[in-house]
Amino acid sequence: MADDLTERIIGAAIEAHRELGPGLLESIYEEALCFEFDLQGISYLRQVPVDMIYKGHAITGHKLDLLVAGEVVVEIKAQKTPPGMVISQTISYLKAANLKLGLIINFSENRLIDGVKRVSM
């Protein structure tokens, strides 16, 4: 099921990228991707707050860009960002949300598939 879901997410992202191309703000890609999810019947939540726990203390203020079908964290990027930093951030989000699978989708690439990274715990 998770592979089918990630394929659907990536397909929706490719469609949004095909229409918009690279070079826009992350917020525009997020809006377009969510609209594409609506068109394709993919359930999601936007800007989902998650708490990081430090020694039993909740640290608030962190938000997942998208949580798809309650299973997959989608981190949207629209700039050349060091991949290690984004992977670490996504792993932290997965831990905080107690989830196993994330996708980093970087819309700054000319070919979107070159900007997709799967992260699993």
C-alpha cells in the first residue's frame, strides 16, 4: 500500500511541476500539489504541527508540510538545499510523528524525479 501511495504522491507532484516548472516559492508548489491531491482524491493534511520531545519536554513550533493519508510525511523544497540537512529534518519529523515513511520533493529541479528522495525509518 505504501508503495502505491508514494507513487500517487510522486505522480501528483510531477503533474504540478509539469504545469508550473521550477523557480517558484515553496508555498506555490504546496498549494498546487494540494489542489492536485484534491483532483486525484488523495487525502492529506497541511502544515501539521508536531512536537519534538527533549528529555520529556515538548518543543513546539515544528510543522510537517504535508501528511498524506496519515502515513507519509511530504517535505516540499523549492531551492538547492544541502540534501543531508533536509534528510535529517525529515527523519526528525518522522520520529516526532511516529511514522515510518517520508518523501522529500524538491521542485527546483528541471526534472522533478531528480528532486525526489524517499526517507524511511
